Amino acid sequence: MKRYDGLPDFIRSFPEIELPFPGARGWMAQGETQQVVFVELSETLDVPEHSHSEQWEFALAGRVEMRMEGVTRVYEPGENFFIPAGVPHSAKVHAGYRAMMIFNEKDRYKRRR
């Protein structure tokens, strides 16, 4: 089976979300109490420290440097990480990063208008 690069067209047909970063795009599948979000970045960005509900993230392409509880870890394709609810974290997300994120929160992101 051939490896698939990019996000499939059916994912890009999901509702697009508002993201406050240049070069970042995302799409969501909305559940009653959770969101599944797919993101891709064309520019490197620093995500300032913040916190929210539980998050489980899967790196699909590129890399992210996640900072949480004083420790920085690098995640690359095929790796995943979990952020507990309320735990402050920040990240350096490199251009070319793609990920699937699952939030235990129904309104983490809003639809783009």
C-alpha cells in the first residue's frame, strides 16, 4: 500500500476552523461533546503557553516541540502525546506539520465564517 501524503479531500470538506496563526489551516469533525481537528501549517510558529480541556494529538507529518511541565519533547510522524485538562503548555510547530487532534471539549474551535 502506498503512503498517503497530505490530507485527503474528504477531510478538507469538513468545516474549516478559525485559527489565530498565520499559515495555519484546520478542519473539524464535530461530536456532541468532543471535536476531532485536523491541522496543517505552512509556516513555523510559536504557540504561547495556554491550557484547555484534555487533548490527544497525533503527528502526521513534520515535527512539533511540545513544552509541558518544564520539559520539551519533540514529536514526529507516527508519534502522539496527551495533554491533561488544565495543564499549561506551549509549542514550537515547524512548517509542514500536520496533525490530528482530539479535544474532550465540544467547542474548542469555532467554524470559520
